[in-house]
Amino acid sequence: MTAPLLRCDQLSVTHRDADRPTPASVSFEVAPGEALLVLGPSGSGKSTLAMALNGLVPKSVWAEVSGRVELGGRDLDELRLADASAHIAMVFQDADAQIVANTVYDEVAFGPENLCVPAAEIERRVEAALRAVRLWDRRDDAPEVLSGGGRQRLAIAAAIAQGSPCIVLDEPTANLDPRSAAEVYDVLGELLERGDVGIVLIEHNLDQALRIATRVLVLDHEGRVAVTGSPREALVDHAHVLAELGVWLPVATQIGARLWGAGVHFDELPLTIDELRATLTSTPQLPDVATQNSRAEVRAPEALSARALFGHFSFSLPAASFTALVGPNGAGKSTLLHALTGITPPGRGQVFVGGDDLTRLPERELRDRIGIVFQNPEQQFLTGRVWDELALELRSRGLDEEAVEARVRASLERFDLVAQAEQHPFVLSGGQKRRLSVATALVSGANILVLDEPTFGQDEARAAELVGMLRELVDAGTTVLIATHDLQLAAEEADRMLVLDDTRLVADGATHDVIASGVLERVGLGLPPVAAAFRGIAGPHGAITRMREVPGREVWR
């Protein structure tokens, strides 16, 4: 019998200063042609598990490890990191953490060069990998000039070119627009069809991941295996377990559960949008649509505005509004956010904060008015302790230690970081880092908050909690602007939507109106999943864009 590509037996990892292992006693196998989808709440140890599969933990990142990992039948403990990389390739959650070369081409060639692959084969692999992720025309560019999504695709190309029989991907599409994410899964699907490659995938984008997943493993809050089985067994039959854990479920399953509660008959809950639509189109009478509760359009003073920015466009954000900025990778979303917050000069055009020219505001006053949360949380960490990260800004404002302590404790509790107060920010999980970065921005008291991909790396429970907090801030008078690839988040929560394409503003209006206009499809983003599920359905159901508009309530088996 052929040995699996990867075998994990009772693996436990305990980080320095941690009081328990995460993951804990995890076992699974991956054979050629299989894709194992790993899910779990933030802090359950998913990223740690990924790094332990090729020896980065504990050989590069210290931790106490027990259990056994085998690569192609060989014990991982007996392999050097270089030898392990010939068996397993890694794509990290943060693409910037693994980019080492000066050009896109050299980055992809780096892995096979270090494995002593012949030059002609390296050239073939590099071109094939770069064409697969649509970066061949950028092969001579420096990686740093690519967008965040472009750098993520570059990391995936480097893993493909390495030629390892097993690939581990930690949220590979988190920074990608829907079209780019679909193209990545096209590539991964083609690799699996060859039958000689296995994949371990950590992913929140379930609707794309289900295109390739053959099995699912779900960790609980303690890092232990809660559910394992086929995608349908794990995500449909055990949907109530995942819901209790705060883990994302497929959109189709969530919609099906609500409709089931409203009396729509399903032989079994749907796993995919196609399965859901098959039932919707064959159901003669759907329940009445829930009353839409869009926030009324009100005239409010401008909190943040741009005039002839980049020479192309103007817009304004009313005070106490919640706006989503969406667009394809490379459209200029992060560049726009940096210009709006004074991180980089706006160049052509002007930015006004509360009616005042941004370039004329002293830096301290600007920070008092507007806060930003970066796409990569680590870019804004300045201290070696979570507690100090939150206290830093407060102390700079001259608050006494008693006041600092009270506000830091309140922030730690609000963002569920009490247990991590003494840890270094860099050893937090991806979701915990995101929550800390948002907490540091909110602790300043600014009345305008700009966030770049705020729910990146978050489980469903934490994302809902974060968005709920943002909505509370808006209701209390704060203006919130988020750049996001999560079109469903934008549809559910944003009052307004800005659509950017090739550094040009192509839509600016109420979220529902922008979705209905077709502009998202025209720029290649497609529809939010809920809108896609109901588009074309007869009657008022065809206009549904938000989960709370779906008739019924969630009912689990």
C-alpha cells in the first residue's frame, strides 16, 4: 500500500508562555489527489498546524511539539528543513513574509534553484506557474510594486514551481478579489486533477474552497478535532456544531437553514449555490421576503471628502456613515486609503477632513481625527507586548496610569484579548493580530475610522463581533470606511458603496443600488453570494442581497 503524502499523528504544539497546546492531539492523512480543508475559530491553532507540517515549528519558530508528522513515509524529525521543502511547499497567510527576491521571476525560481533543479526545468516551471496566476507579464517587476493580492498570487506561483507533492496553503485568497480567488482555485483544481499532488488548505472563503475540498477537518476552541468527514458531512450534517464554534458556513447552507425554518422543503440542506438555486427555481411559492431595513438616506455634514483626487474623481462621506470600498486587485484601494489618511501625499487633488485640508493639519491633530487599520496588522505593531501596544497611544496623550490601565483592560475584554495581554503581538494568531490592530485604532478616540480588510483572518463569530462594534461606532457618530474583498460583508453592513476600477471611481451610491446596477459584474467582481443565489428568481425574492432579508430563521438538524 502506497504511503500517504502527509500523515499527522496526535500532533500538539505549545507556544512559549502558552498554558495549553493549540493545535492539540490532531491526526489526519493526505493522499495524492486529496484536498483537506482545515477550519476552526480564531486561535485554534490552524496557522501553527500549517507551520508544523514542514518543521518550521519548532525548527525555526520555537515551540514544544509532541506527536508525529510523516512526509512520504519519512519522519519529519529526521529531515532538514531544506529536505522537507522537497516534500511540502508552503503558502503563508502573509505573502510578504516569504518573498525574498528582487523580481517576480526570480522569486518563483528561488525554490527550485535551491532544490538544484536543472536550469531548463526551472525555466519551464517558472513560466507555467506565473501564467497560471496571471503574472507572466509582470515577471520583471519587483514584488513590492504588486498589489497585496498580486503578492499573494506570487507566493502561490512560487509554491507551484517548487514541485513538491504536497502544498499547504494558509488562507491563500484572503487578499484576492472574487475573480482572482476563482482563478487560484482553477489552478489548484488542475493540480489535483493530475492525481500526484495533495493539498492542505486553511481557508475562510468556503464557496471557493468547496470546489476542490475532498475532506474537512474542524478544530474547536481548544485546538482539538471537533468534526471530520466529507464536505457535506462536516458542513451540512454538523452545521449546528460549526455554528456554535463560530466557524464560517457555506452561504448556501446558511440560506437553506433560514428557508427551512420558513417551511421550504429540502431533502437536505444545500452545500453550494447551484444546489440552492435548483431548489429555489423549482419551489412554486416562496415565503414572503423579510422587510428591508436599510438605513434612511439623511443629509449630514461631510466627514471626509476628496476633490479631483488622482486627477480622476471626487466623493464625500457623510458623518456617521458606514461605507465599503470595493474593487479588483490593483484597482488602487489601499493607495486611496493611504491618501485619505495622510500616510502618503494625495498628489493631484485634495482631501478634506471635517472640511479642513488634510495637508494643513498637524500630524497630532490628524491622528486625533482619523485612525487607520492596515491590511497587514504587523505593520502597525510597535511594542513587544499586547498590553503595551494598546497603552502606547494613551500614554503619548498624557493620560495618568490609572486611566491608561482602565482603558486598556476595557479594550482587551472588548476584543477578547485578555489571555494574550502579556504576549508579543507577533506570536498571536492571524485573527488575534487583526483584533489587536483594530483595538489600537479605536483606543485613540478618532471620529473617522478607515480599515483595510478588517475581517481578514477572522472566524465568523469574531467578524460578526467586529462588524457589530463598527456599527455601534457609526450609530454613536463615527464615520467608518472599509476596503474589503468580502462583497457579502459590504452588502450586509455598508450604507454606501464606492467601486474603484483601475484607479477610477466607477460607482458611488447606496449599497443596494450599486449592487442592482450591474457595475460589480462589469468590473469583474461578480455579485455578493446572497444576491447571486436569488438573482433571476421571480418576484421580490430576486432583489434579495442580504442574509437578514431571507425569509425564516436558521434551523439546524
